[in-house]
Amino acid sequence: MDGWLIRSENYQALHTLLPKWQGKLKAIYIDPPYNTGVDEFLYVDSFKHSSWLTMMENRLAVAKSLLAGDGIIFISIGDLNPQEGESYRLQMLASSIFPKRFGNLIWRKRGGIGSFSERDMTENHEYVLVQGNEEAFLYHNILSEQKLDEFSNVDGRGAYRWMGLLGPSQQTKEKRPNLNYELLVHPETLQLVGFRYAVHGSEVYDLRTRTEDENLAETVIRIARPAKPPG
């Protein structure tokens, strides 16, 4: 913004920006009073809930006008006292003004075990609400050109790639046999008849069928049991 510095009450400052910047801003970040009930700041931080919400509504409405159609707004808010604080009220207010909600960022504001000890829990984090206008987005694409080449299949929704059920960080049956549970299916009826898993290194067959076929369990076990390794 050409290095503009506006020294003003924020509501008047926002209206000062409107004539030149209406509908042009890509991102806005605001850190409003959290309405903690403590007046130890240079600004008022002890409003009635209704007064605080009215103040925020007026300013967020102007901020929406300043944002471009694809613009994003980030709003900091604390949650020191969930019953009396403003975090959930602000969430509802912001969602009523901005058509798109991306979610909330949670950030740890201090090191150590905690910061402020409230009535019931120790609190050491705050939130950043992320909202936007109708065409708002956070990124177009975060994939490299090399990764994009892997998306060689195309359907009505766009490009995609085939992937296995196990990701690179997940464990296989061989690495973690105690976390592997297999389904046993009858080879002819395709009926689910039980499970196979490992207990202390030994395979266990848990059959859950009441069929009258006396050979069913033997058939399933014989087909499902893996071949013994050579030697």
C-alpha cells in the first residue's frame, strides 16, 4: 500500500481506505481486543458482549468490502474464558459476514507447560479464524512440476493418480504383524466368515459363521493360510 501509515481509530481508518482499495485487497489480518474484561491496555478491552459484537460487525463488514472476490481475512482471538469469552461468538459472526470459512489456525503463544491458569484448565494457545469472500482460496497448487507428472489420469473432476492403500509412512504386515487384521471370505459364496490376525507371533483364526457346512472352516483356512517359506 505504498507504505501508508494511518494513525486513527480503526473504523475511521477502514473507511479512509475504501475509496481507493475497495474490492482490491488479497489478504487482511486483524488482532482485535479479545474482550478479556481487563483494562490494562491502551485500548478498551472490557465491553458488554453485545457492544463488542456490534463493534466487530461494523469493522468486519467494511473489511469484507475491502477484500477482493478471492480475498482472505485472518482474525486473531483468544479463549481464556470459554464461557464468558468471545471466540465462539466471533466465529458465528464472521461466518455470517464472509461466505467462505476455511477453519481455525491454533497457535501456541508461549513456551513451557502452560501460560494462564484459568478456573478449570491451563490455556496456552489462541486461535486465528480464516474466512474469505466467494472466490477465496489459500493456494492454487502446492505440487512441483515433477509431482504433477504423476497425475496422468483425467476424469470429469480433473487430473488424478492411482495410489496404494498404504502410504510411505505406514507399516506393512511384515513390519507390524500385530496391527494386521485380515478378512476371511468363503471362496464360493463370498460370505465374510471370520478374521485372521497375530497374537504373540502366532496366527489366530477367528471364525464367525454358523453355517451347517462342516467343511467351511477347513476350506477357508486352507485357502487363506499363506504358504510356508522355503527351507
